[in-house]
Amino acid sequence: MTPVLGITDSILGQPWHWRALAADARDGFGTDDLVTQLLLARGAPREALDQHRAPSIRAFMPDPSVFRDMDRAAERLADAVQAQESVAVFGDYDVDGATSAALLIRVLRDLGLAARAYIPDRLREGYGPTGAALVRLASEGASLIVTVDCGAQAFDALAVAHAHPVDVVVVDHHKCAAALPVAHALVNPNRLDEAEGAAAHGHLAAVGVCFLLAAALIRTLRARGFFADRPEPRLIDQLDIVALGTVADVAQLRGLNRAFVAQGLKVMAQRRNIGLAALIEASRLTRAPTCSDLGFALGPRINAGGRVGRADLGVRLLTTTDPDEARAIAGELDRLNEERRAIETEVQQAADAMTGTDRRIAVVAGAGWHPGVIGIVAGRLKERLGRPAIVIAIGEDGIGKGSGRSIAGVDLGAAVLAAREHGLLVAGGGHAMAAGLTIAADRVAAFADFLEERLSAGVERAIGARALLVDAVLAPGGISPALVDSLEVGGPYGMGWPAPRVAAGPVRIVKADVVGNGHVRAVVAGDDGRSFKAMAFRAADTALGQALLGAAPHRRLWLAGRARIDDWGSRPAAELHLDDAAWAN
């Protein structure tokens, strides 16, 4: 493959390639417009370009009945609605769990059934349902419990519930073992016994699976004549919640997920959900939220409740009908998010000091670390090291709670499941890019060895195949608001549908300095007389940051990154958020 601009060894030590296409394959792009090129480079079939150019729910929505147990789950929920049973929705404490629980509660409320939410406390109860929690809900009157974003590995808890007895419907998306826990129904596109049509939707977040269940429920009630004298709920109104959970859970934005987010952002812009509107205001967003805002502004605030505050704050916010309550909860989540950042910084510094270069999978553990921030810290480690990372917080009882993040091509969730089956973990599960676990402190070293043996070859292959993928090469003057607007037409972008990366240059550094939390800000100018601002986030101590800060005035560089709008000034300007740079000849 011919490198872009001839760059085979950038400042960060990688070649630059055209995204997912051999050089000769790009020849067919010559007559295509920019958006068409972006869509084709992300895997959209040429015969389905219109479908991908404007992704709609109708175009990508499968028949919910293709999923195993979906009809059985919908029938049981329909029975509960018609009999006015007491229903509890048991959710995880992260954004996907909160949005999944909120979606079902809102839909059931529209159907005339007031369901309650139960979100376990991260510190006291840990991840997923416990037998004690399910029995307590049953003793308080629940005849049906729906677990969302959890339950696929809750063998013991569901066995206890089954013996009590109480009906449990599991709605999850995490990896399943060959054996399944006992449940009235278990809906999960990642069941190993799923047919091809359902398994193709294994990238859905739990909130997306809940949306499909809600559609199946409404269809079931329609067939029963339930809506003869009442209106059907408008599921389209819940897409803002679906979009938030999908992006915050870093689900791949392809197919139905991309339609969820594209349409959900339109619903969110209308601010119909009182809680989301309050959260947008607390996040100090004055414009319509973007996909990036879901991941970096709204999602972290919802998460803050489960990480360092009250676990149920997110669900309460997303389901409230009281504007005053919404503003109060949103304000509390904003405060907790600031607290979370301070805690995260302390754990990050400690974890950074423990990482070396002798292992392909970074496993670090510390006593007293707050388990509410270990997932974020693991993600930061993964980005800095370029390899999978697991961060474990050891409690006073000698039990550790761990969270891991992986790199493309390395299935961390499957490895954690295997470690559990080998007796190394108390509990564990996840998906390819992220996993959670519970482990005894004296097993951490053995667990690290197990992962190293199982995954190191795959990590080596992934690192060896690493290249910076570029969509377009521009002169410095091409970095403009018009360019950003053109690129956004191919969105929404996220995991699995990456934002366009452009290379611009050659440029000289006019000035560069460190701002904020180790960010490098630079003003650069090209031979065409045009200049723009570039930002390298958390890069002050990296090779990229040092190159920008120390570049001689006469040296020229190519810069690669994502063009964004900087709207802090009197009028919007374009800037480049850097991923890499390379010296120009």
C-alpha cells in the first residue's frame, strides 16, 4: 500500500494510509463527491449509498421477532401491562443501564403501567443482579423483573429468583457463555445460539435492544386490541435516550445504531425530554447537542451518579416529569462530575506510575482506588500505551473490582470470560472493547499472566498492523468551517464509523504552548499564507506534543487530525484536533 504523502514513520512511529482502501482502489473515487468517498471508505455498499447517507430507523430496523426469546419477553410484558402487575426494571449503573431502564419505564408509563427502577449501588452491591436484590424486589410486590444491560452472566442470582419464584426477563448485550442462566426470557443478540440475522446486531447497546423490545411489546398489544380506545406510544420520541446510551456505551455506529443516533439527535434538539433538557442546560450547551456532546458532556454527567454519587440519579432524571426536580438532579450530576474528575486524576497518576513496557496487556491494581473511575482510567491508559489496559481497585476486604478497555482486533470480553471459566475471577464479562470483573487480590498476578499468554500475540498483530488512516489531504487554507460542514454530512461518527481524518500542510509552527491539563495548543501557517489553530489533547509529555513545542521555525510538518469548529470567538473558525504529525521534506 502506497503511504499517504510518502509517510512511513510519523512522529508517533506509524505510517499514514488511506482509510481501508488500497491505493489502486481509490482510483474509482475520482468522480465521487466527498461524502460519497467518506461513506464508501467506511464500508457502505455503493448500491446502498442513499440508505447510508441519511440513515433512518425504517431502513435499518429488523423484525424484533428474529431475536430469540423476543416474542416471549414481549408477551410477558404485555400480560403485565394488561393485568396492571407490579414491574421492576433492574438496570446497570452506567449510561447504557440508565437509558435502558428509563426507556422501558417511560414506554410502560405511556401504556398505563407505573414500573419502578432499581439501580444497584456500585460500591455496596457491585455490577448486575444479586439474588438478595431480586428476592427483595419480589417481596415488595414485583411479579415481573426486567434486567437491562446486565443479567447474561447472573447464573446464581437468577437461580435464586427462579426458586422464589418471580419471573425475570433479561435484556442484555454483553457476551454470553454457551450455557444461559434460567430466566423467563433472555433477549441478547450476542447469545451463542442466535441465528445470523439476529447475531448481525450484536453491536447494539442494551438501550437499542430495549427499543426493539418496546417495539415488540407495542406490536403484541396492538394484536390484542389494546389500542382500540387509546393511542399508541410514539417510540420515535424515545430516540434521544437511545442515542445517548448508544454513544456513551461506545457502541459501533453502523447500521441500526447509526440510524438511532442520527434520528435521536434530531429528537434531542427539540428538548422534549424534561430531564435531558435540564442536563443539556447544566452542561452549558447553548446549541443542539452533537454526537460528540453525548460522549463527552452528557454521558459523563449521567455516569457520575453511578460512579461517585447516587446510582439512580440518571434514571430519575431521564424519567421525571417535574421540571424543578429535573433541574435539581441535573445540577447535582454536574457537581458530581466535577468531583469525579478530581478523583480520576488521583487514580490516573497512580496507575500511570505503575505501567511499564514489558507486557502487552497492562494490568494495574491499587488499594483504596475508587472503583467508580477505573473504567475511565483504563481508557486513558489504553490510549496512552496503545494496548489493552485493565485497572483494578482493591477493597478493604481484599476483593478487587476491575475495568478494562481494549484496542481494535483484541477481544477483551472473551478473554475475561475465559479467565472466569479458569477460576481466576469471582465474576466477569463484557464485550470486545470493554470488560468488567471481580477478583481476589491474590489472583491479580495470575490473571495478568493468563491475559498475557492468551492475548499477547493478538496485541502484537494489532500493533504491527497499526497505521493512521487518512480520508483527505488539504492545503492549510482548506481547514475551514465549510470543510467541517461538508464532512458532517457523512455522520454521525463514532466507534465503527470513524470521524474523517484529514492531513494538512506543510505548515510551520508560529507559536505553541501548553494549556489546561497537559494540552498542546499551536498556531500554524502554511506556504499558502493561511493559518489555523491545532490542538493536541493530553499530549504535552508525548512525542507529538514535544515536537510541536520544540519545532524550529524553519521546519515544516504535515498535521493529521479531525477538523472541528471553534466557536469561542466572535465568529466560528475551524481548528484541527491532532492525532499525529510528520516532518515534511
